[in-house]
Amino acid sequence: MLRSLTCFLASLVLASSAAAEVVAPAEVKKSAIAAVEDLGDKVVKGQHRVAIDRMFPKWKERMAKRKGGLKKLEQELEGIGAMMARNGVSLIGFKCVGEPDVYEVDPKGGDDGVKFEKWMVLIPTVTTFRIMDPDKPKLHEIESHGFQVAIAEKSTLDWTFINGSDVTVADLRSMFVTLPVNLKLPEVKRVSAK
């Protein structure tokens, strides 16, 4: 028993160091990007509930604990559209940009070694906001550069998400222990749109 546990743990360590070298099939990247674009399009159209419904379940549990329960989390997320409107902010665009990073996560051990059950894809995004200047009747556009973490079972490619503005490397590594030690997340920044 101890020997098999030791072998499994050793294989996890090896899997962790190899995780950075994953070359995913093209359809995995394409599917993840399409799912993120669909999510973004729906949010731009005011369908904010989709962000709650499609949130990665483990992450939703953590966020709910931080906010004092699932009901409070849902109320806060559902109120984002109204809060933006009160503050003169409107969401006018969303797109995926750049090349996503793909990782295999959620290892399961067996007699034939470790197999990864899920894909995790870091997809850089740009969200465009229009903001009304409260001091004068002038509109500004801001681009928010961020990313979505898309996670799916390899067998289904039914994607769930974590918003990159809310997550850290430590958060991801605590859910997916085989991610590389030197994992880098896409940059999160805001700039004036040109």
C-alpha cells in the first residue's frame, strides 16, 4: 500500500513538471475559445446570469464562502449590470486575443499510470467599456485586458470558467496541483481605447 502511494505521488510530481509541455489537439483550443467568446457575447448583451451558471463549480464554492453564501454571491453578480448603469458604465465589446495556454489537469492514477481527466485553458481577452465622464458630457472607452480560465472534462469539452481578474496562481495551483511551478498568468490591465 505504501509503495503504491509513493509511486502515485512520484508520478504526480513528474506530471507536474511535464504539465507545461502539453500540446493540445487543435479542436481543444478552438472549442475553448468558442466557448469563451460565447460567454463574453452573452455578458455584453446583458445576460449576466450566464457568468454564474457557467462558473467552474469548485471556484463557485470558494467564491460563495468568501461572500457569505451562494445566495449572496448570486445577488452580487446579478447586480453588476445595474451597478454599471448607475455609474455610467456600459459593456460594449469582448474578444479573445493572442494564443491560449493549455494544461492537462485533474490526474487520476491507475495500473497504467497517471491520466489527466480535464483540460485547463488560459485564454487572453479584451473587454471594452464605455464610461460617461460625470463632470462633463464626454464618453471614454476603456479596454480591460484580462483572461478567462476555461476548464472542461476531456471527454465532453463542456466548458466552465473562472474570470481571470479574480484568480491568482496560488488559487489555480490549490485546485490543480499538477500545474507547473513557474505558471504565468496572462497580464491584467486597463488602458484607454484608441
